Amino acid sequence: MAIWRIQATLDEINAKLVGTMCEHVGFRVTEIGEDYLRASMPVDERTRQHMGVIHGGASVVMAETLGSLASSLCCPEGFHIVGLDINANHVRPGKPPFVTATARPLHIGSSTMVWDIRINDTEDKLVCVSRLTCAVLKNR
């Protein structure tokens, strides 16, 4: 059974990224699973650091964006989400041409949501593991 309260297509989700930092760095949501959301991002001049691998900050941008998008798809009507906390462990250099992130819920509650986001390279090796906590707030 799918966890999503809001049904959205990949095109609808990616349209929300137009005109944002995500568009600038080439972040794209690529898959909506029953209990996960997946995205890719290039490792290129927009996202790499001086050593030629993904910048740690770019990994965090990817993780927070994907987890926030996933939270918003689980959010009840009349509510919205905001990020409360994110952490990231960079375990391996993310090399070109791209990395892929997968967000899965650890907790979907009425006041908070917690997501595990794992970023892998093209060989499916773990590059970064992140945890994002979002608050669920009533719209004003």
C-alpha cells in the first residue's frame, strides 16, 4: 500500500523545481515507488568541489530537497511541512557523471516526519546517508 496522500506525477513534481536551486544544479525526481521517492543529480561543474567529486553541500541540497518533497506528498490537506533538522554522513566520493538519491520514511506522524535519504553513485555504492526531520504545520 502506497504511503502517499497526494498523488502527483513526475512531471508535476519536477515542475515545482523550475526557477529554484534544484533546477540550477540539475536535480530531477525520477521515480515514485510505493514507499520511496528517487531523484538524480549530475556531478559536474555545478555540483562538484575542487577535487572533482560531489560537494558535500550539494549532497545535502539533494537530500533535503528529496525528503521535503516526499514529506509534502505525505502531508494531510490543510497542512504543510518545513525542515527542522538534517544531518549527513559523507562516506565515499560521488564521482561523475551523476548520483542517485532514494528517500524512505522512518516515521510519518501527525506533527513530524523523519526520512532516511541514501545517495549512491553509478556503481550503486553509498556516497552519503542523511536523515531529515520535517515538522507538519497547519496552514494559516
